[in-house]
Amino acid sequence: MKPIPIHALSRSFQHGNLGGYATGLGLSTLLTLAAFGAVMSGRLGHGAALAAIVALCVLQLGVQLVFFLHLGTTGDQRSNTAIFACTALLVAIIVAGSLWVTHNANANMMPTGMSAQRAMVKD
């Protein structure tokens, strides 16, 4: 019987096997239940619950990227990971820019001391 090379085992894990998917499912379920518990228990304040949900969301995103989308740091996965990182950066820039423009438009459209009726009257 011929021994199985190590890189063959790592490739089978990267392309998905039942153990990897079961681990991903277990971690995703655990993180979902933790987020649900953080909100429904009522033990955390509003700000702390929001921070917990955001942290658990980021962790769950990482779990799903690794276990289900198979993004990794091996040679054949680096290009996929780089493309994902570039896409995430572009989305973050677009969302941050949109929020910035919306906030500035809201702040600068009408003086705070003037009502809508007063602004409509032409002096």
C-alpha cells in the first residue's frame, strides 16, 4: 500500500470534506446561538449587545469564508483570497463614502434654526 502524501490530505480538506463542513456548521450554529443569547437574555446593555453582535458577525463571516468558501493562504487559494480582500476593501470604501456624503448633505442642507416654511418664503 502506497502512503498518501501530505499535500493530498491538505487539498482534500481545502476542497471540502464531511469533517470540514460539520466543523463549519457547528461553529456557525454556536456563533448564531451566542448572538441570539446576547440579545434575548437582556443582560447586556444596548451598546454592549450591539458590539457583541458585530464581533460575532465578523467571526461567523470568517468561519463561513474558511469552511464553506474555502478561502485560505495556500498557493492555490491566495488569488481567491486576494480578490476577496480587494472586493471587501472596495465595498467598504463605497459604503463609507456614501455614509459620509449623506451625513454632510443632511448637516448642510438647511440651517438648524430655520423651519421648512421659513425656508420656502422668498425674502
